[in-house]
Amino acid sequence: MLEVAVQMDPLEKINFAGDSTFAIMLEAARRGHRLWFYTPDHMSLEAGGVTARAQEIAVRDEPGHYYELGETRQLDLSKVDVVLLRQDPPFDLAYISSTHILERIAARVLVVNDPASVRNAPEKLFVMEFADLMPPTLITRDRAAIERFRAEQGEVVMKPLFGHGGASVFKVARRDPNFGSLFDLFSTIFREPWVVQRFLPAVSLGDKRILLVDGEPLGAVNRVPAADDIRSNMVRGGAAAATELSDREREICARLGPHLKQRGLLFVGLDVIDGWLTEINVTSPTGLRALKNIGGPDLAPRIMDKVEERIKLLRHGS
């Protein structure tokens, strides 16, 4: 039996019917592992090590009765076998701080995904290492650079660099009377640069989420946006549809797979539109339940297989 600590969002915020973290927890429980739940604000670092105020959690796939919590106790995270780093963005200083704390135990506890790699591979920045696989993309907050890029590319999408779930994603025309106001709004709300990317009209046919486990593509979901939206995220009304990988998408996965594996990014979601890579999701990838619901493979067992393999290697000093 393994001791599995899950660092995630408050349970009242979870949509259990579609949550990937819950799918992994269900599989861990099926294998007889003990599960602990805590939120990152209950984690502490001091001379004695890294602890969290955690509760043992029992999970079941029963609507209305998904979990039961035990009493709260101070859990020494250096004594568990694995920590699942699964809280959702925003990828802000609170998130970054949690990766620094978890890094203190990563030499003797398996953290999935690796906290240093999560910190050093923000989704919309890490992807720029593979710019030849992407649509033309600019990361800046400089207005002159954005206007030059729009003149070259035509229609573009503007979105926050550390956003998630399709929030604050806008399509901007080459000549758009709303651009000035949108620029002012972004400048006020976001201190970081933002992403400006050539608009891909084929997004209306779907934005494919490809799920990789230990660098290997094992399934994909085509997320089709609503008729009046460019955002395909399922939390924004996108519909999940069955799909297969194209030759181009397999080429993308073959390029990225070794890099992900080397960085300890065990569970990753790639976003691909019309053969163009747009994001590499490493913080808290989703799609497990959606993939299974449309008749695809159940990848939670594959993830737990890899977790158990990694723990054996860690214990043997490999």
C-alpha cells in the first residue's frame, strides 16, 4: 500500500463527474493505496521539514456521495510515497511558492508532476521552445510590437500568459475598433506580458487535447467550441468528441515526448489546432474522464502504473 497525498483545490469546487484528479484518486483507491487530501494553503515549511494539515479521504464514483473525509492531522510529506501536485492555476506566486516547498522533498518523495519542472515550464512559455510546431506567436505587452504583429498576421487571438480554462481569450481583427480598449484593459489587469497568436479559423472544427503519459500519447479528445464562441474549453461550453491522431500530431508528440519524460512531467496535455501546437499543459492537465466517456481508453490505470514504477526506482536509488 502506498501513501498518496493529493495537493488540490477545495473539494467544494470540484466537478467530480469530469475531474481528472478524481479519476486518478479512484484508481489509487482501487489498488488499495491510502489517500490524503490537502490544499496548498495548509502546507508548511520549517526546520523540521515539510508538513500539511491533511485529511485521509475515501473516494467512490457515486454521485452525491463522492468522498468521505477523516480527521485533520499534521502530515509529514517527506514520509508519504507520492504527492500528486494537482491544484489548478492561476500560475501565480502562490503556485510557484508551493513548487519551491515541494522541491524540498522531491529527492525522496515522488512528486507528480515534478515541481521544479512545473515551475520552469509554464504552459504558454515552455511551448515556445517548439516554435516551429506553433502558429506565429508573440509574447509581449508592448503595443507597437502587437500592432506590427497584427499587421503581419491579420486576425489574432490575445490571451493572458498565465490564464487558464479559456478565461480572457479574445479574437482581434486586423482593423478592430475594440483593440485600444482591450489593450488598456489587459495593461491594467495583467502585470505580465500576454500571448498574441495568429487566429486559426479551423478552431471551429475543434481544439484537440492530446494526453501523454510518461512522454507517450495514449489518447485524445477533440473539443469543439459552441457556435458563438472561439473557446473550446469544456468549462466554457466546448463539447468533447472522439478523434484519432493525425500524422502531424504524432510528429508533434514524438518531438515533445522525450523532453517531457526527461523533465519528470509524467502526465501532460497538449493542445493542437489544425496541426499547430498551441499549449503544453503541465500544471493540472484534464481530459481523463472526458476521454473515457466518449469511448476512449481509461488512462488513470496507466498513470498509476507509471507512478508505482517511479516509486520503485526511487526506493532503489535509480
